[in-house]
Amino acid sequence: MRYTLATLAVLAATALAAPTATAFPSAASNSAIPTARVISGVFDGKMVRFSRNPDVCKGQKETGEEDAMFIAEDGATIKNVIISKAQAEGIHCRGACTLQNVWWEDVCEDAATFKQPAGKTSYVIGGGAKGASDKIFQFNGRGTVSIKDFFADTYGKIIRSCGDCKGNGGPRNIIIDGVTATNGGVLCGINSNYGDTCKISNSCQNKNKNCDRYTGVEKGNGESKKLGSGPDGKSCTVTGFTSAC
């Protein structure tokens, strides 16, 4: 099998990732911008704290891509960034993206939204988020999202397959490895009826919560309903999981 240089770089970063960091870093400096910044290629934020000015955070009120801090084009990498509460949508990935050592100090609506097509994979490597009243990551596209060595505190869910999107469907595949989560809910919420999967390994959630399974619906066709919690050996599998965080 042949890999592109970009794929090899992602695999190398994943293999060499440090154990999950649970202390939020200090910002090297601050930067405030009036509109979402579009990123192509690799953007190294050098641990600068980024904000929107004026602040566009409206809590859990539905907002859109224009209220993000960054918009990542297909194949983009955003790394070494601190995102403040003064934004609404964090990062929007229009295609496959890599988010490496990105920290959300206080999630507004969502920390990141993944919109890649089927057959592509987005990566979250290291970093962390806190203060998410609902989910941290929103998975609206298809394909796979891999989350490794990530820290979450005071949150609803770490990642949720969209419950009632326009054109909703699947499958969506989630891989969670080496994640530490405290004072929150499950690591993943998936739509079993669309063939979604969530594979959790070597991770910790201090209330012993790992996976919720739902029925997803097309937007306008009712509400997504919860089917059950915990591994079922098919759509949700768990190994090396503990509550001793």
C-alpha cells in the first residue's frame, strides 16, 4: 500500500503522540479577528489564543460556519492553537482535516464540526476542551473521525453523529484512543440505524460513561431517539476502558 506524504505525516504524529495532557496551556499571546479565518495547508498557531472580535458566541443557539474561528479546507492541518470562548463554532472542517494540539478554553456551541465525504478521515491528536454544555465535536459528514490523546472536562458528549441533519445518513465511524474525560457524559453518540460505529480503546471517563446509541432522522422528520447506552459488540466496542481517571 502506498501513502501520500501528508498521510505519512499524520501517522507519524499519531504514533509519536505524548500521553494525554490534562493541564490547559498558557497562551503565548492573543489575537482577535472579525471574521473566520480560512486555512489551507498547514497552519501553526504557535500557542496563540484566538478570539472573534466582536464576540459571536450565543451559547447553544444554532449558528453556522461564518461564526467559526477557523474554516479548514480539505486536507488542512491546524496545530498549536488555543481558542477562547469568544467564538461560536470553533473549527469547521469542509473536508478531511487534522487538528493537532488544539485547545478550546470554553466551548460555545461546538468545538469543531466535521463535514468530510465518505472515504475520508479527520484526525484530532492531543489537545483538549472544556465547558461544552452539549457535545464537543459535531460529526455531520461521513467517513471516519479519529480522536487520540485528547482531554475533555465539563462537557455533554465528546462527539456526536448528527441526529437530525438535512440529508442525514451514514455510516460514520469514530475511533477514540487514549482519551481522558472528566465531569461529563459519554465519549460518543452514534446512529445505529445508519451503520455508525464507535471504537473506544485505552480511555478513561470518570463516571464510567462510554457510548450512547441513537436512531438518526432526516431533518424535519421528528427527533433522534436514544436506543441504549454502553457497548453492544457491534456498533459500539470498548477495550481498555476505566473510570479511574
